[in-house]
Amino acid sequence: MKRYKRYILYIGICLGLFVSPFGTNCAKAKDFVVVIDAGHGGHDPGAVGQISKEKDINLKVTQKLGRQIRQNCPDVKVVYTRNRDVFIPLNRRAEIANNAKADLFISIHTNSVANGRSVKGASTWTLGLAKSEANLEVAKRENSVILYEDDYKTRYAGFNPNSAESYIIFEFMQDKYMEESVHLASLVQKQFKNTCKRTDRGVHQAGFLVLKASAMPSILVELGFISNPEEERYLNSEAGSTSLANGIFRAFLAYKQEQEMKQNGRNGTSLSEAQPAPKETAKVSPSALPQERIAGEVIFKVQILASSRPLAKNDKQLKGIKAEYYREGGLYKYVCGASADYDQVSRTRKKLSNKFKDAFIVAFKNGKKTDVKAAIEEFNKNRLANQQE
């Protein structure tokens, strides 16, 4: 009996060592989680072309993208919002991503435009205020999914996807994931243009409900136009869907590798740490420097574009605007209109919106980038205090 008890004790110790972190070299690291969302589905067909429906194109590319990630990235967990032809409410899609504690949320869609048989190309979108009527129309079309849901007025707090007034809520919605989202979107567009050889329609912002509720870097991809017969055939071909899935996968891989480098090294680069501009490139505006040297003061600026390389001061992308840049995530991000007065910078952004439709406001404190929402709250608090004095 004693011998039996000793045997049981020995087995218990072995099992304890096996499951205990002290019995292994290290605890298993958390997987990188990506949630891939195939837009529309079930009784919601999305945009409808001559030979196909958007929901089927989205699902096909989503499944191919998921397989690519699973086959090539064993440390990545892939979660689908849907992996078959079913209807999933918009708020449920974001909920799936949040519950999975996702590191990324990628929503796959197909574009369409009325009476635009020649319009073509791929675009990638992030959360924000639509800067043009065309951008607003894209958001309206994608958000109209909620009309298929029961009691959508209560579920989405009275949001009307077809009313421009409802989109005012996105005016100051620049969450802490915006920079990562815009960067990933830029990587996707680079692949679409250079690898997939698609017409590049750029990175844009608009008020997408599915991105609004997701608590991680999130993008919405428009693969192409189902309203263009030629592009519809491409989107439905094996070669087309495979190429687009591969393009998104390459962008995802580049983004993930950059995030790993940041975690193992330094986190981004501040304005004060940015490398000097090469000869004949856009230099830091001297007028901005004295403001940024005031300790603790928040400086707002308008970010007009991002580039993978430094731009010459007369580069046509700058459209005649004198801008400075800071480096972040391997990109040169160009800003202008520096001021401690948020209202003044907001007016500058509106003036620049004719040239840079996707311009948005960023904030810096002590020469380092800071959360713009918190910066706006600080500005309003200080203004109120000054008015009461």
C-alpha cells in the first residue's frame, strides 16, 4: 500500500512539473490575434453586380487570407466573424473582435457606385469623419447593413445610416488606434498598387459603425468595384481573389513584423528624434520650434499625408504646402499649421481639406506625440479656466 502511495505521489509530481511554468523554459506567449470580417452575408447581399453578389466575393477573399495567415504564421490566431453565408449584425462583428482581444481587425468589402461602370480600383479605409461627399456615400452604403437588423434604432442609439447629421459623431473620433490603423491601411494600398497591380484609390477615413466599436487597430478594405463589369470578373476569378488576399497578407505580415520590432526595441520616434531632412526635402518649419520648446504645452498640427520616403520640398504630393515631418512606424508623416490653439488648427484643417481630403489633427507634448483626444480635453479645460479668471 505504501509502495502504491509513493507511486501516486511520483506521478503527481511529474504532472505538476509538466503543467507548471517552472517545469518549462517559459510560459507560452500570447498569440497575435487577427479578426477577419467578411462584410455582409445571409439575407444581406451587399452590392450586387451583373454576375455576382458582394457577400460572396468578400467571403472568398476572407477565407483565402485566413488560410495564408494560418499556413505561414503559426503564432497567429485567426478568428472569422463569419466563415459561411450567414448574416451577422454590425455590433456583433465588433463584439467578436473585442471578445477575442484581437490585435487587428480587418473588414473585407467590395465597392459599388451608381452609373459608374468605368470606375475601378481598390481602397482602404479607417475610422474618422468623411472629408468628402463621395467618402460619406461609401460609409452610408456600408452602414445601411443595420437596416436589416431588428430594432436597429434602439441598438444603435437612433443612428440613421442615410442621414448626414448622424455622422457628426465622428468629427472628433480620433482614437488611440488611429495611427496604427492608417499605417496598416497604407501598407495594404502599397501592396494593391505594386504587387496586385490594381488602380490605387488611396487611404481614406469615414464613419463606419463596424470600426467605431472595435477596440484595436482596424481597417475596412474595398477590394474593387462590382459595378464595373471588367473588375467584377476579376474579383470573381481565382487569380483575382488570390492576388488580393495575398496582397492583404503581405501587408499584414509587414505590420506584424514592425510591431514585434517595436516591442523588442523602442516605441516609435518623436519629432525631436526625427532624422534631419536630406538636402532639398521638406524641412521642419522654424515657426513651430519655439512653441514646442515650451515645457508641458500641447501643440496641435494637421497631418496631411504619409510617405515611405522623405519628399522634396517641391514634391507634387505636398501641393505647395510647406510642411515638416516626423517619423513613425517606418513612415515619414507630414504635418503643418502648428499651434497651441486647437480651434485655429481645426480651421486650418478645414482650409486644407480641399487639397488633402483625409487630413486630420495630431497633437504633441514636449516634442512627443500624444493622444489627441486627451489633448483636446486639456485644451478645453484650460480655456474654461482662463475664461473664469
